[in-house]
Amino acid sequence: MKRIEMQELIRWKNSIDRKPLIIRGARQVGKTWLMKEFGRQNYPFTAYINFESNPALKELFRSNYDISRIITALEIETGIKIQSDNTLIILDEIQEAEGALTSLKYFKENAPQFHILAGGSLLGVAIHSKYSFPVGKVEFLNLYPLAFPEFLTAMGEGKLVELLKNQDWPLVTSFKTRYQDLLRQYYYVGGMPEAVLSFSQKKDFHAVRQIQQAILTAYEQDFSKHAPAAIVPRIRMLWNSIPSQLAKENRKFLYSLLRSGARAKEYEQAITWLMDCGLIYKVHNITKPGMPLKAFEDIGAFKLFVLDVGLMAAMTSLDVKTLLGGNEIFIEFKGALTEQYVLQQLLMNKLDAIYYWAPENSRAEIDFVIQLKGQIVPIEVKAEENLRAKSLLIYQDKYAPKTSIRTSMSDYRKDESIENIPLYGISELAN
């Protein structure tokens, strides 16, 4: 399996001012595999420690942060002679060892020659709790589920990925049926590595759904195991409500759908916990599309998405025949699933300033508004071959953007005001 982030790790390895690198991401998005595979491909030796399964080393950082002492302990545990010019050190589930995150500061200050990767599934929670965090002494890499181009590569369709990267739209259009069929499969399978690997080998949708349900069960167990007991019921309620929230015509998150009389204050901690775990993404409304978008964020209006389109399909028990066959009862939810998909492709492109635009007292809504190459770009999402863009036209009349994007199942086309990018090609937006 190939991951886009491998190239970023290679750039990190070759960087002159390299810092310890922390890989953040939800459980089971492939952090451990990525770190180990990077070590296997690029270093003669890899010293791997998982603090979750290694209680002996959990106490290593409590007394002091002497680097030679830490390296000696890692050498004893791994059986590898750690040298700065040929060894990758991997500290997995680093949040499980008290003081391990803090130690990265001393590696940077006192021993910057060492190559150190750190990973953890609950790093966001750890960073915001009792740990002293090495601000400015580390780098970050966010790892998400496989994006659509990575899924295509896993399915043996690397040539289709090359076509998209080259943006040879006439040739892409000639293969649109294959792209559309694979995209619908991706909606079901999603990008969780275990599900993708299984589907690439067996082409068994039932096996994929079993894997997805097991992942969802593991997340539910994490709620009870790691979250404060007082907010666990709210976390579960909020997590399970997201598909129905997105199925509404207006996808703005409503606390009233959780329970009658629910208030924002009661669920703020639950939302933060899920975000810190990488399980949900929060997309805020903006009052107007100004630069920077953050300055015009409406903190009280937002949409919540889960981390993966395939997991969202599993959360709703969406049948594969309904998804692939275009059943009429699927029409309403198809829009939500498509928005989830588009968001994942935007995140893959490191477009983290992602918002939407829905003015009060108006039915107009732009699904996403992003900052791209120094411009504010509106993106309207259509689930099928619908080229009507009423909301986008309202936005254009009001703000006159230089670039407007509509993404749908229609072929690529560009007129004076709108560029239509096929859904299966939206991952190349930032190219």
C-alpha cells in the first residue's frame, strides 16, 4: 500500500533543521505501518518502541531527560545499537509514557542528530491534558484515512491516478465510467487501511463492513476507556448523531437533535474530545469570505463530519446495493456522503482552512469555502450530474470571486464564471 505522506517523511529525513516529528491521527488510520515502512525503506536500522504494550519503559522519562540514558534504555529494549547516521527511532503511542512527549524537547536541544518519529492515537487528548508539551521543538504530520487517489493505487489503478495528476481532462473523461464505478466503491469501502487492503485482495463488500464495524466498536470502547466518565454518554450521543445531522437539507449541527433542550455548553467538552482524537472534523460557517477566513468564523454555526466516508456508510448500515445501484431512498443521504468525501480530499491536500457559507435568512449555502493559492475559493458539491448552481450564482453576484468550483459527476468543463471538476478529480484541486 502506498501513502502520500511517505514523500513528506523523506523530505523530513533530508531536512537540515530536522526536529522530532509527531504523526497525529485517529486510531487505525495507519500511523504504525507508515512509520515502520518508512524506516524499512530508508534506514539500515529501526528502533521501535510501543509504550502501550511496553510497561517496562513507561517509567523511563519520570526521573530525568538525560539523552544518553534514554538511548541506552532504548538500545537494551530493542537490541539495536542506535547511531544517529543509520537508525530511525520510533516512539509509538508516546502519550502512554508520562514525560515522553516532554523528552522530545531535549532531543531537539541536546541531540538533534537523532532521527525520531513519534505517534499516538490519543495525542490530541494528551497534549491538552497534564503533559508539558515541547512547543516549537517538534514538527507535526497529520495522517488521515486513504484519499481517493491512494485507494485507486491500492486497487491497481495507478494509471488512472497519473491521468488525474496530469489533468488531461479529455482523456480522463474517456474513462469516466471506470472512475465513477471506483468512486462509488470508495464511498462504501472508505479509506481505513485495513478495509482497503481487504477489498483490494478479496473484493468482498461484506468483509469490508465487518472490518468497519470492528473499528467503530473499538472507537466506542475508547470512549469508555479514555474519556472522562462524566462526558462518555454525551460523546456517544453526539458521535451517533452525526449521520442524521448531515442527512438534513440544512447540515448545520443542531444540539436540539441530540435531545430536547440540549445546550451547547453541555456538549462542548464532548466535541473537543472527539476532535482531539481525530474522530470528527468541525467545519465552521463564515459571515463573509474575507482573508483570512478564520477572522470571519461564526463559532456558533458549524457542521460535524466523521473521519472517513466508509465509516459513515457503516454507521448508517448503508447497503451496498443501495449505494452502488442509486436507490431512490438513498437520494437525500447521498449529498451528505458526497460532502464527507469532498472534505476528505481537501484535507489530503493540507487545506486546513476549510469553512462553509450559509447567510442567515437565506436558503443559499456554499458547501465549502477554502483558501487556495492566495484566493478565497467557493466549492459547491453536487452528488450527481446536476449543473444547476443557484447558491453559487448568489455567492458570485455578492462577492465576485476570481475562481468558483462546482464538483459533481459531470465531466470537466470551464466557463467564464465556474470551473466544474468531476468528483473523482477533486483531489487534484490544489495542483
